[in-house]
Amino acid sequence: MGLYDTYLAVRHRLDDETPPEHVAIVLTERDLLEQGAYETLADVFQWAFDYGARRVTVSVSVLDEAVVDTLARELADVSAPRPVAVRGPDDTRPADAPIQVNIGLGGKREFAAAVREVATDVEAGEVAPAEITAEDVEGHLVFPEEPDLLIKTGAERLSDFMIWQSVYSELYFTDVNWRDFRKRDYLRALLEFQQRKRRFGR
């Protein structure tokens, strides 16, 4: 670790504010075509848990669903310090591993599927329409956990990512491309998070 990275790490550890427990990363399939992309992802997994995270969610937007199976295999093989759950656009099983990877399941599709399942519960008489709560919707999401910090590299757009879950997340955009993302960039995101006053919509 270089001197500047060490400086940032010390600043992070001396900061009295709590670091994010759940970090989300937004990628595109194009990011993963770059040389070294999967090695960068393995590094980010390690950094996240080294610096206080308990959960990491990665969302990969895709233009062609034909690449989903290939990406799923490659992402499942990435070196990771914790168990990994990979979900594609047609896999609606809840993801409950410490590292969650979403490939091509956009927030709109996930939310629509959750609403359909709530409607099925209503039809079955399990819940009355007037009694539906946010928890009922969250209970049917594939990725129910809300990220504390969401990091997007390369451009300031979220690519239909976790529409429901990220409503109170702190968003961090960097113009550094994924292939060039380094520990110092991750630490800068953490420090920015720790300097913000979270309001949770208030």
C-alpha cells in the first residue's frame, strides 16, 4: 500500500463516524470487459470487509441478456472473502449471502415482480389491500437489504439499480473508470460517506 493510501486508511480509522455496513457497487457489462476487471472486483470485496462492511452488493446492468450466463459463471468464480450469491434476471430467490451479485435484474423488474407477489398474497387472502405495508413489498424483493453507500464509477447514472432499496442510500460518483479503480478511490468514498450527515428522507 502506497503512502497516500496509508494516509487515507489512517484518516478512515481515526474518524469517529461509523463506516458503511452495506456497500453497493454499480457496474455495466462493458466494465467487466476491461482487462483486470474481475481482479479489481476481488480487491473491492476484500477492501470492503477490511474497512467495516458486513455486506456488499454488486449490480451489473446488461444490454443483451444472452451474456448473463457467462457473466454469472465468471462472477461466481471471483475470489471473495465471504460467500457469494449470484442472481440473474429470472432468478427471484432472495439473496442473503454477505456478497450479493445482481446480473441484469433491473430495479423496475424486481419491484414489479415483488408487487405481483404481493397481489398474489392479497388474492389468496393472506393480506388485505388496506393492510399492505412497505415490509410486505420488501419481503418479496430479491435484494431486500438497503445499501448505506452506493458507488458508481465512470458516469453519474444508476442504470436502473435497486430503485426501492437505495432511496436513502448515500450516492458516491467518481469519474474513475472501473478498470482504474484503486484502494485510494474506495477509501475516498468511505471518507466522503463518513463526512456526510445522513437524513434518511427527513
